[in-house]
Amino acid sequence: KTVSEIVKTKPSYITVEDLNVTGMMKNKHLSKAVASQKFYEFRVKLEAKCKETGIELRIADRWYPSSKMCHCCGSIKKDLKLSDRVFRCQCGYVENRDYNASLNLRDATTYTIA
């Protein structure tokens, strides 16, 4: 359902991160949440729908610092923890961590096409 709703908006491209799902499943604190989200199944369905509708699906490298990079000035915050839900940069940019990462993924220049 979610994949269909995303594709219905007819974007010119969609960018997703190449996550290490196997490694995330080994973490006892994350494994239940990761399993219930079905990341792999979501990606497979998204790839199929994008091919079907002609939308470019971009896969950002798993080491791309989407969460740690400031969308405003481009500096990388190396000490960012998973518990930090608000991204605060020295340049004064303050935003939700996930929203900041989504903006960085949207503007990513290094990716592969699925």
C-alpha cells in the first residue's frame, strides 16, 4: 500500500539507502522492529513498481552520511548518536534528524540505479 502511494505521486526519481539489514537483525534491541518493518520486501516491491512505471530508483551507498551531514552547510557531525533525534549544526541549522537525512538523500550525487 505504501509503495503504491509513493509511486502514485509520479516523482522523477526515488532515493533509498542500501541498509545492512542482516547486521541490524543481529542487534537484539533493533531486531524486532527491523523484522516487523520488512525492509527487504519493501525494497523489492519498490524496485518492481519503479520499473513498471518508469521511475528512476536510486540506491545510496550504505556509508553515505545522510544522517550525519548538515543539509544547510554540508559539514559532517561525527559524534551523532542514534538517540539524538534533533540534528543541530554549528552553522545554526536545527531540524529533525530523519527530515535532514531525507533532504540529504534527495540531493545525493553518488548512487547506483536499481
